[in-house]
Amino acid sequence: ALESLAMALPQYFKTSVYLIRPFNLYGKYEHKRRLYPYLTSNAISQVPSSITKGEQKKYFTPVLKLAEKIEEKLTDICLRQGFSLENLHDGTIASVNEFAQTIYKGHGLDPRKYITNDRPSRKKEPQALLPLLNESSFSIHTHE
């Protein structure tokens, strides 16, 4: 509904509208219970991380990359007219397990020694939550 309202604004108010829809942001200053800080903290401490099987696919986007993209878009937004909808997709599609492995490898550690896939998955948790890039919707694939 908000997108529909936003699309109408340029018609009536001679203004530009730009919607930004990021997906699965991660980075510094997240709450310590979130996945990225949990994995990073454990990797730095060389402590094992307990996660689910980690097969869920997500679009992981570093918050700093999103900030860079927003800065680029704001730089030329004055030149735009009308409505623009874009998914900023500089992230990487990866499973939770692949994401966890990347964090441990980034700290010079062998993920096989530190990642345990012993947590149960949530019931009806989507196996993939991926945006259809440059479309106005995204897809959810559930696996029971």
C-alpha cells in the first residue's frame, strides 16, 4: 500500500520518490544476539557456534555496502524525476551455514572445528527468503 501511495506522489506534487528496500543487513553495532555478532564474537574468541543446519538461503548485505549505495543514489537523486523503485542488491545469496563459514574463515579459523549444526530449525521457517531483484515483491519458499 505504501509503495502505491509513493508511486502516486510524483504525479500530484511534482516531486521525486525513491524507495530503498534492503534485505538481511548485517554489520557492526548489531544486537549481540543477532547472527553476525554472535558468529564474529565466537570466531574472535575461537569458541564454537551452535546454529541450525544452516541450509536457509538469505540475501546477506553488509550495512556498509548499503550505505555506499544510498550515498551514490542520493548524489544523483536531484537529477531524477518521477518514481524509482530499486532493490539495492550488493549482498550475497548464501545459506546461513555458508555465511557462518565465511565469518570463521575470515578470522583464519577452520569452520569445521567451530560450527555445530545442532540447533533445531524453527517450524515453517522459510528455506529461502530472496528478493526478486528490481521487482516490487519478493519470494518466500517454505519447507515444513
